Amino acid sequence: KQEVTQIPAALSVPEGENLVLNCSFTDSAIYNLQWFRQDPGKGLTSLLLIQSSQREQTSGRLNASLDKSSGRSTLYIAASQPGDSATYLCAVREDGGSQGNLIFGKGTKLSVKP
Amino acid sequence: DVKVTQSSRYLVKRTGEKVFLECVQDMDHENMFWYRQDPGLGLRLIYFSYDVKMKEKGDIPEGYSVSREKKERFSLILESASTNQTSMYLCASSLKAGDLVGANVLTFGAGSRLTVL
């Protein structure tokens, strides 16, 4: 059964630092991988989606990479800001799986200190 | 921008009550989802609908039912609420999978925090 793991569960960094969030999955047969941001008490906001045929996606200061064979994805945040403080979740859709079958990690809670 | 609106941000109900959680999206998305989110357990899929009147069970459908009579509306129903259904409920929608730009990208509502006493 596919499992998605995000380590660390929490991370605190000073403002301006570049940082990497990690996501690993146990079965490499995925259709796509998506990164989300969640602010406290709110819903999720989609940040980046990487199809299985892609290696990376970029949006502003965010860059997500995907290495299917090793079962890993990273979310790189450049020049972090206090406004980046949130919980970041990754989710995979399995190859051949139902469109509804997204498997989420438990998230990394990021705190960026001014 | 796609908007997914959940009718209630906070609800407090009593054990045994019937509870309706409503979700409406305004971008003609085929797919709609209901998740619950609990500390330490993450997001778990309750039900998924890929078309009007069509539904699939997710990982934890027990104690829940859903209704999709119109494309834009997906309702989650707790027939007889129990304390272990106290949780944050998140609705999401997406275009049908395919080559369209934006397909597969989930858009979430703000969530409905339900407390069952």
C-alpha cells in the first residue's frame, strides 16, 4: 500500500534562508505529485503539481522536483519569508488509481522567524 | 479563480443528530471530494464524486453518505453524528483528469470544523 512520508514534521528557520522540504513515497508507480500549503484552521492551497513524466516545476520562489525511481520529491523555497510560515503537504496520485485516490503525507510545519 | 465554498465554518452538534455539510464550486469541475483532517492522521478521503449522481467510497466512508444531485454541489451527510466524527472536514474539486491545463489540480474550500458533543 502506498505510503507518503514527510520529514521533518516541523522546521524553524531564520528569514532569508533557502530551505528544502522532503516528501518520500513507497511505490514509484505514481501518476502525479502535488504540493500544498495549509495555513492554520484553513483549507489547502495547491502550490505545484508535477506529472510523472516531469522532473520539476517552478513557481516564483518555489521549485519542486520529482525523482520517481527513488520515490522522492523536494520542495525548495528560496529566500524564505515570515509569510511562508504554514504547513506544507505533499500528495501522490497512483498510476492507474482512481482520480479520487490522492494519498497525503502528514505535512511539515514550517516556521520562518523574522 | 476557482472558488469552493463550504457552507459552515464551525458547527456544534449533539450525538445522534443528522448533520449536513454543503460544498459548492463555481468552475464546472467534474470531480468533487470530501476529506477529513485529524491531528496525527493527516487527510483521509471519505467520498469522491466524478459526476452527477456518481460516487466512490474513499478510505473511511463508514458513518457517512454523500449526495451529488447537481454538478456544482456535493453534500456530506452524517446520518447519526458521533463524538468520533469531531474533525475538520475539507471539500475539494478538480477538473477531470486529462491533458487540460489545471486537470488534476485540487482546489480546496476553507474547511468546516465540526464538534459533536
